[in-house]
Amino acid sequence: MDAFVFKGHICDSIDRNHLRILEHHYLVCEDGRCKGVFPTLPAAYAAVPVEDFGDRLIIPGLIDLHLHAPQFSFRGLGMDMELLDWLNTHTFPEESKYRDLAYADLAYSQLTAHLIRSETTRACLFATVHVPATELLMEKLEQSGLITYVGKVNMNRNGPMYLIEPSTVEAVRQTRKWLSDTVGRFSRTKPIITPRFIPSCTDDLLYRLADLRAEFGVPVQSHLSENLGEIAWVKELVPTAKNYGDAYRKFGLLGGDYPCIMAHCVHSDALEMEYLKENGVFVAHSPESNMNIASGVAPVNRFLDYGIKVGLATDVAGGSHESMFKAMTHAIQASKLRWRLLDQSVAPLTFDTAFYLATRGGGAFFGKVGAFEEGFEMDALVLDDSTLDHPQPLSVRERLERFIYLGDERNLYAKVVGGRRLF
């Protein structure tokens, strides 16, 4: 039996509205999965090593549903631009550099080192159009101990000639090669079909990507209804579609019988929301990015009320930081501004809901992940808030809330991903 026990203040989500706080409890992991949380250690585990973390907090690992790996190198730049200008000024020139494997090795080594030390335990990442660099990223993430999906980006139109794929035939050939090389190659890193977004891919390429998805049995990730200019552009490109989401649906890339993530959905209308719900699509809510590049603020509680699956994302480099702690605080802050200034019919997010989105909400894309229930995969963070001094007594819940706003990777004491201790 491969097992261990942590003792401390256990904090996780029951549902989107309720946190569970269990002080000085035992958290049992066996063969990479949670066996439960107990006030006293069951006799069956009496011989299992116990690590007592004392007054520290233990929470599930945090899930980043949308992150652009090559953009980590220019995070914090161009935050005064809107989406399409930002892509042409910063994103496309930088991503073209990844044809050089030496550059990709340096950049992806830096990203991976940051993610290891971060609060992120699982993530879904975009790479670039370059197959060798994408496989290099997957190798580095596999070695990191994180659990990830990585996508070779597809784009064969409406981009600079130095970056776009020269033809549909070549794009499909390269994507097939990449899938053949990586499906089943790694234990913790998996491929995911990744059209950048509809404006970047011709109709025939989108249809062929759907065929490859079915052939190799992999998920899909892309962008949806992020920016008003983008939405108008899609309407011109796919005039027969009822909306942006319907365009993906027509091409066979909006989920249904396979997992699918659509980032943003800031401006999804009622019909698009219906498509998201009926196809089980996960919305990757990216609050800082949506503010930085002037896209808006998604109505997250409306999605949740409607039964749409939602998780949180940093969306580096639209988001300036890889911290999921910051993603939680930005989600709360943005929702309050949306509620106050735009639409009081959608309530702002509570702390409990933001915590749920970062754990169980996004974790569900990976299966039974994001909580300390029996049978869930064991992802855990041990938080040390002893340096975040305060004169007044605080409850464990208050300490957790305060930590999310004030703590960072320097306050991480231990990290476990899929039952494996990273530090």
C-alpha cells in the first residue's frame, strides 16, 4: 500500500456556495487517491506515516483551465491594448520565435520552473504551431510532476505569414504527426486539439481537426466570445452560424461526447449558453485577462445558475501573472464591478464560489479532482500563513480568505499532485 497521511486544518468546497473547514483533521491518501478526512486516524491507517503540519492550512490544488505557454515570456506587456491589436503587436511576433528549439527550451524551462513552485497543480496549455517545441514543452511538463493538457496550436489564416501554417494539408499533417507522437507517450501530460480561434482557421481545417479529434480520442480547447470585434469577425467568416458557439458546433468542435474547454465567453448570448450547457462545455473564466485587454467581464453566476460548467484561468499573458490566488481575487473584484456598473441581475461572486471555481469547478475537467472526498485524486497544497501577521485572532476560514488575497508561492509549504509530493 502506497499511502501517507497529512494532519492540519483541512479546507475544501462542498459545492459552489459552501466551504468545508475541518480543524486538526487527518487527510489520508492511498495509491494517489483520497481515502477521506477524519477527526481521528482510522485504525486501518495506524501504521501509515503521518506528517503533522500543525496550525497550517491544507487545501486542494488549484486548476488553471487556460494558459498560453509561449506567452509567459512577455507577461505584463501590452496591457493597454485590446485583443486583436495585442495579438499582432506582441503575441504573434513572440510565438514565431518558438521555431528555434534553443529559444523554446529556455522559455519553457522558465515557465515550468514557475509552475512547479506555484499553487497550480493541473493546467490546460496552448503551445504554438511548432511541433518540436510543443513536444519539448510536453516533455518538460511531464518531468515537472504537474498534470496537464497541451495543445499544438492550429492557425492557417488571418495571421502573419511568418507564423501561420502554409496550408490545410500541412496543418493536418503536422497535427497528425504530433498526435501520433504524443497520445499515450506520457503518463501526466496529454494532447488536446487546439484551434487558436475560428478567425485563425479555415473551414476545411476546422472540419479536419474534428476528424483528428475523433480518430485520436482527445479533447478540444479554444476561445469563444471573448471580444466584441472578434464576434463580429466570426459572423462575417461563418455567416450561416447563429452565433460564435454555433460556428464551433457546425465544425464539430463544441463538445458533446468529448471534453471541451472554451475560454472567456464574456459576451455569450442565451442561445450560445444553451449550446454550452447541452454540450457539457467548460468555460475557462479568465478575469484578469478580460480586464487587461478590455474584453469585459463574464456573467459567471449566470452560467452557474444555468448549469454551465465553469473553472478559473490565468490566461497568461492576457493575464499578467500565473498565480491562481490572484485569479480568484480578480474574479471576485471583476464580478463586483460588473454587478455595480453593468447588470445587477447577476450577483457578484462570493469567496466560497471563487474557491470552488479554482478547485472543484476546474478540477472536474480532469475527473474526480479538486476536493478531499473519498475517491478523488490527491492534489493538495499546504499553506503557511505565519508570516502574514495580524494582531487579532482569526478563524481558520478567515485565515484562508486572507491568505488568498495576501499569500503567494513563498507561503507554499508543500505541494502534492496526483498523490506525488513535489516539495
